[in-house]
Amino acid sequence: MQKKNKIIISVIVAIVVIFGGFYIYASHSVARHVPGHVYQYTSVSGNQNAYMTFAKSGDEVVVTPSKSKALKANNSDSDFQDVYQSNSNSGKWNYEAKGSRLTLSKTQDGKVSLWQYNHVLSYGKKIHSGSFTYQIANAGQGVDHKATNFKQIR
Amino acid sequence: MKFNYKKQLAAAFMTAVLAAPLMATTVATANNNASGSPEEQADITNWIANTPQQVSNNMAMQHIDMNNLNGTRYIIQWGDTLSSISAATGISVAKLCYDNNIQNANLIYAGDVLILNRDGDVPAGYVPNVNPYAVAQTKVTINNGPQNVKITVMPQKVVKTYNKYVDNSTTNNDNSTTNNAFTAPNDSSSSTTEGNGDQSDNSSEGSSEAKTSTKNTTTSSHSKKHSSSVTASDLVSGLEGAQDSDSKLSFEEGDGGDDAELVSVDSKAILKDAKKGDYDAALEEIEKGLGDKADKDATVYIELDDGDLSVYVSTNDDDSSSEDSNKDDDDNDSSSQDQDQDNDDDSNNQATNDNQDTDTNDDDNDF
């Protein structure tokens, strides 16, 4: 009986360690995952997509509704700069990934809007965010407790 | 009969309770044409410029015949820009602006109606002062949860621009300090008439007014939150904001010259309160030091030298002003005018810029 208890406790501890380790890894690896990749973002409503190409180095990111543009930006550094600059008329996008947070910023006409994705879990080709905090220029600020997803497409 | 009446009353009450949320939603939808819940409105996809193809799709959804754009009404969607609408319809940005009286504004609003008209020309020399790449904005402030949030992880490159934008969007209205950086322009909601073709003119005036007001800047609540040090200018505006409307005290920077006398105050406590943004407590400390003079018509001078705070006071000896209420009103008016002038004063603006630099450094450390 005692042996059985020990086995059960060992199994529980092993499960907790595995899942805990996975959670710690997944919640702190977004900064390693995103550079140099293209992600498809699915909106809160689930019916809109955006494509994000993160620069291989630096904090620039191409954010566009056009998949082809996003993929083109990922071809080479010069292509990235071409697309980034051509899109800069409608705002310059930057990002910062730290710990379990991923923040995207848009700067246009000296106004900055920010979307900070919180409780980010990054595993395989998927990034899952539990909520996001936003500060949108001349529009509003707050916290949305809605999950959003990013899927790596390249 | 009595039983039936009660039953009917209960049924009517229950129907009202059940229908109330539906009615409220209908009213809200009518007031705000920008569709979606706050969660959906704040979604990043709404703030990415639509491609012309997306605009065309949106127009198709609204059953707009692209071959017959003659005064056609199009409801502006999230992510639309004048540039993308122009590319989708073949109507120039200038023509769109002219037909819809969009002037002196960078904004179009999701939910507003845009008149699409291929016919007619734009008068020679008509050059609209707009940014055609600006994404459609909202007239209603999007808020979910807390009124003020803090972004803890921010790209280093935008920190300075962010701080500058937030600081420049702060206005001092009478006794309160408000920040319009993340608030929809207030004037636009009341000045817009949907679908009459000149709504954008009104809303553009509203937004330009909002922009003008942001230029009268002194200090920001944001800078107070993040700053580890407080300047004399911060203190003056904070204290002015904290005092009651009937208070006769006025605050200025400096030592007040020979006429002013030093006030014994707990400077550490005042600075501590100011750093926390608690100017009510700071004002209380100063009034404690002023004693009877706190009720008199006096000017309090704030001097901050290398972190050492000195408070001076200079009372206005004109007794008639305290006895004559009309005279008091005049004094108050003139002091408020002085404040307005201070706001426009270049030197004060320069001080604000200095504050911004300090705050930026502080925030750099935070991030």
C-alpha cells in the first residue's frame, strides 16, 4: 500500500515537473521564436487575419493584411527593408518580446499605439496569448481578456 | 380578474427585463456605427491599413456597384484609409476630400459615411491637408477594464516618441489634468451628421480642435507616474490642479524676490507626495506651513534647487480685494489668464521638453 502511494506521488510529481517545465519553457521563449519568421495572426473575432514578418535582427516588424507581402519580406534582408519602407506610409511597426510578453507598436504622425500580448505561450509553430493590453492613439486603452493566436507560416 | 392583472403585470415586467439588454444593444449600435465589441474594436487587425482589395471586398459587401459611383454612400470600415479607398474606387484622394468636405484633418472614422462620386472635378488649387494613409479612427473611446493601463514591455525605439506623444497630449483644464493621448476626440461625436456629405468637415474641425488643445501642454500625469524626480514646474501645475476653486492661492516658480518670505514646510514630505502624484497631500503640507496666509490672497513660489525644495510666500496687501467679492472675481480671472499665458509661454514649453527628456531617461531605465 505504501509502495503504491509512493508510485502515485512519484507519477504526480513527474507530471507536475513535466508540465511545469513545459509551461516555464513555453512562457519564456517567445523572444527566441519570432525573429526571422512570418506569423499569421487571427483576430479576437476569429474572422480576420494579419501577417507579421519579424526582422531577423532588430525590432522591426512588417504587419500587413497581405500574405504575399509578408512572405516577400521574409525572403531576404533587402526584401524586408523594401516591404517595411513601402508600408511605412501607413505607420512604422516595431516589436519587443520579453519573458511572456510580446508587444507590437505602431508609430504614425508622432503617435504611438501599442498592443502588448500577455501570458504568451510559445510552442512549436504556435504562439498563444491569454490576453492583450492596448493603448491606441486617439482611440482608447484597456485590457482584453480574450485569447489570440499566432501561427508560424514560415 | 385581479389575479390576471397581476399576471399580466409580471409578464410585462419579465419581458421588459429580458428585452432591456437587447434594446440597450440596439441603442448602442445606433450611436456607434463602428461595429464590434470593445475587444474586437481594439484588435490589432482594425488598426492595420486595408489593402485596396480589402476595400473592394468591403464595398461588395455593401452592394456597391463599382461601375456606377455617383453619390454612392460607403460606410467606412476599420482599417480603411483614404489612400486605399482611392485605389479601390479610382477616385482621387483630393476628390474624396472635396466631396466629403474633409479638411485639415488626418482622420476618417469607422462607421461614417463617405460619398463616392466619380463625376465632377476638384477646383484648381484645391489641396486637402490630409494624410491619406491614416487608418480610420473611432469616435467612441474604446475601453475594456481599467481606464489607465501600463505597457511594461515596449520597443526601445518607440519609447521616446511614446513619452513625447503622451506628454504633448496632456492638457490642464481648470483644476484637473487630462490626457487625451488614448481618448477618442470628444468633439467629433457631437459634430458628425451621418451621410449628409459634410460630416467629415465637422469632425475634422473637432479633431483639429483636439489637436490644438494638445499643444497647450505643461505636465503630464504619465510623467508623474514614471518620473523619479519632480521639477518645480511639475509642482506648480500639480498644486494648482489640487487646490479648490475658491482658493485664493496662486503658485509660481522661483523665489518671489525680496517681497516673498520663506515658509517653513516639510519639504521632504512634499516632494515625496509629489513623486507619488498626490498633490492634494503636498498642498495640505504647504497650507500647514502657510498657516493663516493659506486663506489670504497670496502667491506661493516654489524653488527646487538640486532636489532641495524651498517655498516662499508673498501676500497681496490689497485689503479691498479680500473685502470686495467683485474684485476677487477679477483677481481670479486675471490669475487664470496668467495661467493660460503661461501655458502658451515658450519658456514653459521648453521646460516641458526638459521634463520629457528626464522622463524618457527614467522610462528607459524602467524598460
